[in-house]
Amino acid sequence: MKSLLMLLFLIIVGCSIDDKSREDRAEIENIIKNTLNDPASVQFKDFRITKDNLYACITWNAKNKFGGYVDFKTTQFKWGKFTSESPVWSPIDADVVDNKCSQDSIDKYNNLLP
């Protein structure tokens, strides 16, 4: 009986982590879409979030003003309180802070892929 309860607990906790990752990804995708000239053209791939849930990286591409795709780029986000009273995802300059999107950081922090 105890093992059944433990198994159910692990399933529920595992689902909630995956749901949180999906919610975070959707929120970050919306932030990017809201900055684009053609939000419907955006293509996303390679979403990663650190185990501590403080940093996320997403690779994306979208059409420019001339209607052409440029190239995929990776944007780093940080979770925290910036301009609002409640915590939000905010893009940060990877050149200014430790780049959590680099392959070394991905290996070091063992990021999760949803």
C-alpha cells in the first residue's frame, strides 16, 4: 500500500513539474510573439529551463519587416520581480550575465527539456 501511495505521489509531482514547464514555455513564447512584426510567422525550438526554475532559454526564428526569415537565435530569460509586484519571465542580455544558454551551462546545470 505504501509503495502504491509513493508511486501516485511521484506521478502527481512529475505531472505538475511538466505542467509548470509547459506553462513557462507558453508564457515565454507569448512574450516573444508580442515583440514581433509578424507573430504568426514565429518558429520555436530547443526550450530549456534550469532545474532551479530561474533561467530559461528558447531558440526561435521569425519573419522580418521584408517578409524573410533571418536565422534562429537564442534568447535567455530570468524569473523574478523586475517591474511588477509579482514575479515574471523577463529577457536578459546573455553578454552581461552568465549565459545559461551556452552548451557548457546546459551540461553544468543539467537543464530539463519538457
